[in-house]
Amino acid sequence: MVSRVHGRSVLRIEKLRLAVSGRHLFGTLSCELRSGESAVLCGPSGTGKTTLLNCIMGLTTPDDGAIYVAGENILEMPKRRLAEHRRTYIGMVFQFGELLPELSPVENVAIAALLAGQPRRKAYQDAEALLGDLGVPVSGTPTGLLSGGERQRTAVARALITEPVLLLADEPTGALDREARESVADLLFTLPRVRDCALLVVTHDEAVAGRADRRFDLRGGDLAETRA
């Protein structure tokens, strides 16, 4: 396990290059995030923001470069080792949650812990505790019947259940109303310091982007950083 030292390098991208259908999506893209930091990734549609998240998760393979997560270059890992590393060190929050609506919030969160190899009793106990901390009802109500904000908080809990050092979020407030958006954004941007992880959020929402410690704009295949 990676040492939980505040300020430790959690994500380091070095000279990433990727061409898609003959178009250079990334030139020689580089950046670094440390534990305790939050950052947003902004830019026009089609510039490759979600593709960059997929590269960080090891779902898309770039043409060249290196991606270090928790100190190891994921691009050098065989598939089984990569999947294990991703489960251990990375949590992901999607725009629409990607939850199973017929299951309860506890079941949705516990599944992630079970897949990571946790014993059933511990997985369910940890899921209940985490949902309680995040203000989500732990009754047997199907997740599909919760409010949008509660569903997205459940998605955050699922991403956190394995105590990842890197939390990724792709437009996590894009499908929410204003009140729920503010609530989920408040939660997300407290996590790096409370959980000692790094947070990288893709967003088009300037109000959400303004909460981050750092801002990266993806244009022309390169990242331009603007500190908050």
C-alpha cells in the first residue's frame, strides 16, 4: 500500500502522447497531483478530457509517455496487475452514478468492497458507516428511488469504500439540480484533505471549477494550469 503521507505524489503524467483517427489528441501532456490536493480538468467538448481519465484508469492506452499512480507506472503493468492496482488505488465517480437502481445504497457500495476482496461482514459494515458519514439513508430503499443528490453521494461512497489515494470524477454534478449540485460539490472538494487523497474532476461548470485548488485547461493537446 502507498504511504499515507500528506503531500505525497499520487498521480504523475509524463509526456503523454495519443493520436485518435489520425488526430493528435495529446501532444506531450504532463502534470502531477499530490495527496490533499483537488484539481479540475476543463476545456471544450472533444478535447479529450474523458479520454485522459480513461488513460489514468488504464482503460485507454496512449501511444507514448508514462502514468504513475501511487508511484507505479500503470502503462508497464500486465492486465491482471493493472486491474488490481486500479481497484486498490483509484476511485471513480461518473456523471450518472452508474449504480444498480434495484439494489439498496448499502448493497451498491458494498459490491465495490467485495470485488476488492473484503470479507462480506466488513464490506457491509463499512458501507453503512460511509453512507452515514455522507448523509445517505441506509434503509433498504432501492437506490433508484433516492433523490439525484443522494444517488450521487452513494456513487461517491462507492468510490471511497476501498480508501483510494486517487479519486476521479467525470462531470459528477452535470445531471443534478442546483441544490444537489452544490451539496455534491461541497462533499467532493472536502475529500482530499479529509481522506488524504488527490481529486481530479472533469467539469464544464465554472462554479464547480472554482472550488478546486488547481485548474487545468486541456486545449490543443496540452494542459495549461491556472492555480485557484
